[in-house]
Amino acid sequence: MKIAVVAPSCTLSREAAARVEAIVAARGDCVLSIHAQCFESDGHFAGNDAVRLAALREVMADASVDAVWFARGGYGSNRIAEAAASEIPDAARSKLYLGYSDAGFLLAAFHRAGLEVAHGPMPQDMLRDGGEVAVHRALDWIVRRDPASLEPGLTGPAMAFNLIVLSSLLGTAIEPDFTGRELLVEEVSEQHYRIDRTMFHVTGSAAVRRAAGLRLGRASDVPENDPEFGNDEEAIVRDWCARSGLEYRGRADIGHDAGNRVVPFG
Amino acid sequence: MKIAVVAPSCTLSREAAARVEAIVAARGDCVLSIHAQCFESDGHFAGNDAVRLAALREVMADASVDAVWFARGGYGSNRIAEAAASEIPDAARSKLYLGYSDAGFLLAAFHRAGLEVAHGPMPQDMLRDGGEVAVHRALDWIVRRDPASLEPGLTGPAMAFNLIVLSSLLGTAIEPDFTGRELLVEEVSEQHYRIDRTMFHVTGSAAVRRAAGLRLGRASDVPENDPEFGNDEEAIVRDWCARSGLEYRGRADIGHDAGNRVVPFG
């Protein structure tokens, strides 16, 4: 089992990489290949678009690679997602692709293209409180599809996204088919008024309204709303689900934290 | 000429209201009717949805009102825009509606419904540096359609929006028809990576790609991007226009400042 790590968004921390490599060595059930591109830096990004796309295409086309693990989020995978999802080599079709946050753009584009993708922890999560648990959870899923890694409420086909990432891909060439899927969303560092505005947009989409229902993960590091918004994130999400006719199905165990459970796209 | 002021988003400052009333009294060419709802407060909003919608509907239906001037932005007009744009009374059809920023949701919904709308300064702008000039510019447009108020580069049908507001209404029931219109966008308080992400979304829309072209207003109070993003807002917008085939037509004289010129929707 060979796992390739590439960084389609921002630069991976050397410390996180070293600690994840140590975990993998101790486990002994897989081999980790961290692409040198993960440590490149070009402004906001882990290398410019061409560099990030080339690294991603390289590991997609490598028949010896069983899984592609996105190094971290941040911002930038949307800039190469449409290109990466076009002209997919055969070798890319027998792999799993795992990540979340900004990597959601790739999860969407690749699911749309028929690849196996899952929303779950990434190597950079090693630096979070309890990050080792998150990294093991991701590896348990990648290596042996351990059911213990799964988000516990999954009952049918599902998809999971960071809320603003989901909003930002609606209507674009990488929008996946939500029909009949349960949609799990989580958010980080967005004020309540912004979460409300994004929920307006997401639930206003005819495509999203074809989803089976919606569950809310954690909204963490919510900056202060001045004045107090008046509703918390669950009330906001309930409200927009009710307005749009989308079924609200309760909370989900995903978020920008070490507790983030795995959601395979179905 | 009677101008009604309502606040579909956030609460109007008493100071701004008093200073705008003084300007109107000194001008002597119009009468200002600031609805009491402008000073209500309910969490983030100038009254709850029902209160804001009722005030808006009241002035729309009032045949003695010649223009509806949105008090200020902030956030919240999207929560009542679809309702306000349905069942439009006849009296609402002979008025001008003016505002910008969050009020863009109403400009979109009302233009879609066939009403006369324009993007331009609002009463709360009185508190900006040089705000008096902005207020006079808005009143000159409302009272006598003074060409001097207009954004100077307009050559054909146009629309103007705050960028994140435009992004948030795409695909919803209030999306207007962009076909053949020049699209002017401005932004405030968004980091460069967010502007890039929003431009990805906006230019990824098939509806937006039917616009005649795009011009960029000011992006003000851009928070620091850590690390430095690598491109400024104009390079970002040029890039996404080039990628999407939308013609980039240069800068526009609009923004969250006293220089904000008027853009009637055509």
C-alpha cells in the first residue's frame, strides 16, 4: 500500500511531514511518499498552478500509488481542479483520494469524474491538538477501509464539504451531482452572518435541493459577530433548510479539528 | 420628489440620518422620509425579517413615494429579497431603488422583476470621509438623474455588485439576467485569497459568462494575506476573466467609499 502526498493548495509544514512519516514507519502497514512539491512555496500556494498540477497529475498517473492524500487545505486547489479532472489516466481510476477543507474542490471534481474520494483528515492535521489520532484515522481508512474511521451517522450515499468551498463550486464546471446524497457541511473562521449568507446561497441552489438532506458538522473559531448575530450555526442551518425544503438531519462528526471523521463520497 | 429610506439589512446610525436630513433640508429639491424601521435592532439586523419586509413593502406600495433609498448595507437583505420581489404592487413600478453592498441582493431581485434600480451611495455613507459628497451624488441621481453622478465608463447596459454579494446570489431565485450587460464589481474587507476564490466562482457561472464584460471597482480594506498572496486584485480579476473568456474592460469608479459613483442597471 503506497500513499502519495501532494499539496494542491498550500505548503505542508516540514514538522507535520516528519511526524506523519514517523507514524507511518511505526505502523508498518503502508509506505508514504511525500512529493517534494509539498514543500514548495509561491505566494499563497505550494508552488504555482503548473507545479501543483504537475505533481498531482504525476501521482495520479503512477500505477504504483494506491492512494493520493492531500497534504493540507488553505486555498488553491480550485485553480487546478478542472484541469486535473480532465484527461484522467487509467492508473488514476484505481486509487482513493482523501482530504477536506480546500481539497473539497478536488473531491467534487474527482467524484464528478468517477474517482473514489473521501472527506477526512490530512497530514497537516498532525499539528492540531490530538492530531495523531486524526492521522491514524485517515490511515486506517486509506489502508484498510476501517469502519471505525467513518462518520457515525452515515446511512446512505453522502458527500461532505467545507461550507464556503461548497458554495464556491456551485454552478462551476466541477459541481458534482448531489442528487439523493446526504450533504454534510462544516465551517471554520467564518462569522455567523457569513454562515447565514453562505447557507442562503447553498440552499438556494436547485442542484443542492436535490440532495437527500443536510447535516451540520462543527463550525469552529467563529469570529465575534458585532452585534451578536442572534442565531447560532445550528439555528441558521435549520432555518435555511426549512426555507428551502431541504431536510435537516442533525449534527455530523466532521470539522476543522482532530475529531474530523471520514466521509466517503457515494 | 419624495424619497423613502428603509433598512433591509442593518440599523441606520441616528447621526447619519440627522446629517442626511440636514443636507436634504438645505437642498430643498426633495423630501426625505426615514422610516422608523431604520432604527430598529434585532441581533444583526434592523428588525427581524418580518419587520424589515413589512417596511420595504409599505414604501414600495406607497404611491406618494418616488424613490426608495436603502439606508445601508451590512448583511440581511437577501433574507427578504425574494419575498419583496414577488407580488409587486403597481405603485412599486414607478419608483427608483438605490443602494449597494448588501443591498445588491435587492437590486438583483428587483431588476429581475422589472423595477428601476441603481447601484450607488446610501445614507450611512454620510459617516465616511467625504461622505457629504457621496450623499449629494446619490440625491442628484435620485432627484434629477444628473449624468455627473454616473460611473464615467458606462457605455451600454450595466450592473454593479459587491463581489461576494454577486457570488452569493448566483443560482438562487433572485439571480438577474446578465446577458449583454457590463458587470462592475467591487469588494471590501476580503483577503486576496478570498477574492481569488470568489472570482473563480463568479466567472465559473455560465450566466455570468453571458455578460458583455467585467470591470473592477475598488477593493478596499483588504486584510493582510499571510503569506503575501502574490497577485493584487486587478491581476486576480484579469486572470479569471482570461480563464473564463469574459472580457476584462479595466477599472470602475465604484467601491465602499465616498467616491462610489452611480451605476443604473440596464
